Amino acid sequence: PTLILLGSAELIIFFLALFIALSLSRRYGAFMDRAVIALAPTSAAPAWLYGLFLIMIFAAMLGVLPWGGMVETPPPPSRWGYFLSLLKHMALPVSAMVISSIFASIYSWRTFFLIYSSEDYIELARAKGFSSRALERRYILRPTLPPIITTFMLMMIFMWMGAVVLETVFSWPGICRLFYQAVQLSDTPVIIGTVVLFGYLLAVS
């Protein structure tokens, strides 16, 4: 469950931020560019804080999305019904993680794209007649991938650390909520096991 939740949020953040950052690097100084710069400090707030506001709006006030959990109780009998229920329950926690990270990701990656866009070899390639898409793919996106992927992995580590509270807020039955429950019950073997697992995840990242 933790991999489903965090993996979905990370993939959405990565590709959405990449697409928007590339688009903003072509429109430096435009309204959307300035709006992203202004909204970048909102990423300082953790995902669970945005989650509380989303629960208050969409679950308590509007009643269109569930308060928490992974699927309905009892779970739908069909696979399609189970999948739809899973998507409905993932909407709020995934949205909270996306909101908490998307603007900072766009801002930092847009900066990388702007730096590489001003290089001399970009002007030479543009003079040779390369299209804007080819310039982005060959000469801008490729050399910026190492810092982008590094930033992405660091962001993933940060989200792992905050997922303990997020999963508890949304009653998501993942390993982070298991860790929180083990701390409350002083269940030492489970605490040690989850800490070791987080250590391996950190090392792999």
C-alpha cells in the first residue's frame, strides 16, 4: 500500500513537473512563470497539512471523497470495483503530496533548463535549424537529467519521512502507519524492522 500511494504521487510529480518546467523555460518572465516562483514557498509545508485541508473540504464539507482508508468496507467483490474504490481513496492523499512538492520541483527544474538554454551550443544548434522540440530533447533535457533525478530521489526520501503522519491522517494501511502504531504500542521488533527497511530504502535511493 505504501508503494502504491507514494509511487503514484512520485510519478505524477516527476512527469508533471518536468513537462511544466520545460514549458516555462520557453516562457521566461510570463505570468505562469512568475506564478510558479511565487507559489514555490508553499512546498515548505508538509503533505499531511494539505491533507487535513483537503479532508475538511472534500470529505467533511462536500462529501464527494472518503475520509480515509484504502478501499471501501467491505471491499468491492469485482476487480474493477476494487480498482475504482482504490482510486477514489487515493485521490486526497496523492493530491496532498502533489500540492506539497509540485511547485518547488517545477521551480528548481525550470532553473536547470534556463541555465542550459543559455549555453553557446544551444544557440549554435538553433542556428543550424533544429526545432525547439529537438533542442529540448537533445541539448537541454539530456544534460539536465542527472541533477533532476538526484533532486527527485531526495524529494522521495523527504516524502518517506513525512509519510508516517500522512498515512496516519488518511488511515492508509501502509508501512509508515504500521511504524506509528508500533511506536504507540512499544512493539520493538516491528519498530526495528521498519527502521531497517527505511535504511535500505535510503541507501538504494
